[in-house]
Amino acid sequence: MKPYITLSIASLIMFACTPSGEDTSTESTTEVTSTESVNSQDNHATAGAVDAYLSLKDALFNSNAEQSAQAASKLKEELSGLEETDTLLSVIMVASDSLSASKNLDLQRSAFEVISDNMYLYLKQSGTGRSLYRQFCPMAFDFKGAYWISDQEAIANPYFGDEMPTCGAVKETL
């Protein structure tokens, strides 16, 4: 029952923190790139979190609940090491706690959706030192659809794993 409550809280926070209106990525990108030292610091700081996120995605693609739980714990650890306080990071950490506390792949994938949506927003603000791809599966969660981030253009769907490994498409390059 506890993972449901944590996931519900994370979802509420996510919706409350999602920016409304048009894309503000131009503002954030300008802010981050205006100072060389801040940009390189952000890229260095987010690299560990991105690696941990990608490990989580891969574990879910492989339908390995144990590895997913471990990767979510590692993601939270990497995020807590970031200096800046950001609501998006808080939501990702709460959802990571929920994911790591569960051994149920369906619950883990629900928490992963919250993590993915907020990680995308965070990386749009903070930037990243490598090419990443925002991918979308229209069939996830009873055709509601869900996004995730990958470091490869090839689709490896974490929401369906070996059931439908290539369901999805690249929607954006970060």
C-alpha cells in the first residue's frame, strides 16, 4: 500500500510543478549556456544521474524488477548529490523511492513514467553533454501513452519489455 501512496504524492507534485503554456526551454538554455563554468558543472553533475536513469530504463526493458529497484536507488543517490534544489528533482526522488520499494513491474513502470516526465523537464532546463532521445509509446498504460529518455535512437520500450520491445518512436532529440 505504501508504494501507491508515495506514487500518488509524486503524481500530484508532478502535476503541480509541470509548467503550463508554451515551451520555455529557450530561456533555460540561454541561462545555462550564459556562463561556461555553470554549463560544464551542470553537465558533469547530471552525467551520473543520466547514467543511473538509463540503467533503470534498461532494467525495466529487461523486465528485471530487482535490477530496476537497485537502479532507482542509484538514481536517487545521484540526484541527491546535485547541489541545486529543484522541485523536479524532489519529484524524481520520491518516485524513485516508490519504484525501489516495489518488486511489481507494473508499479515500477508507473513510477518510471513520473521519473521520465520530470527527468525530461529537468534535463531541458539543465542541459546534457550528450545526445539523448525522448521516445514515446502510444500503447503504454491502456493507450494513454508514455515517454522515456534513451541514449540510442533504436527503440527499447521499458513499458513493455520483451512483449513489445520496439513499440514507440523518437519524438525529440535533447
